[in-house]
Amino acid sequence: MKSRKETLEEFLALDPDDSFSRYALALELEKEGGETDAVAQFREVIARDPGYVAAYYHLGKVLARTNHVDEARDVYSKGLVAATAANDQRTRTEIQEALDALN
């Protein structure tokens, strides 16, 4: 039986631009303790789909947890802009709270 990670990797092999599958893979990698790989996948989601606002929140969270606070702050700031543009108030609030917690 395939793992969730393997299934998501297969989806991405078929469609590398599938933001949801890439985001889900990043979450799975994070859950498994693969922070470096998770960061790379979250960054790729944002590079391919800058409007995928949840990726900013989770990327910032991993960066902050791994002591990359300045990078986390930058990601959160960009996420605020993206969430505002997408009119996603809930995610904007979550990102703002995470940013405030860094200061």
C-alpha cells in the first residue's frame, strides 16, 4: 500500500502545476520531520502559484520553528500582501498573528 507521500508525489509527476497536491506534499513532509524538503515544496507552491496564500503561512511557520526568523518574517509579509489581494481575511489574520508572535 502506498503512503500518502508517495501518492502525492505521483500526482505531481502527472501535473507539476497542481498547487493543492504540492501543498499537501509539503505538509506531509513537514509532518514526517522533513523540514528542508517541506520548505522547498512550500517555496515551489508560492513560485508557481503566488496566490496560494496558505503556503505562506505554513512556510513561515516552518522557517520560524527552524530558527530562520528573518526569512519567516519576510515570507509572512509577502503572505499578507497575497492574502489581501485574494481577499482571504481568515488567512490574512492567521499570518498577521504569526508575524506578531515573531516580534
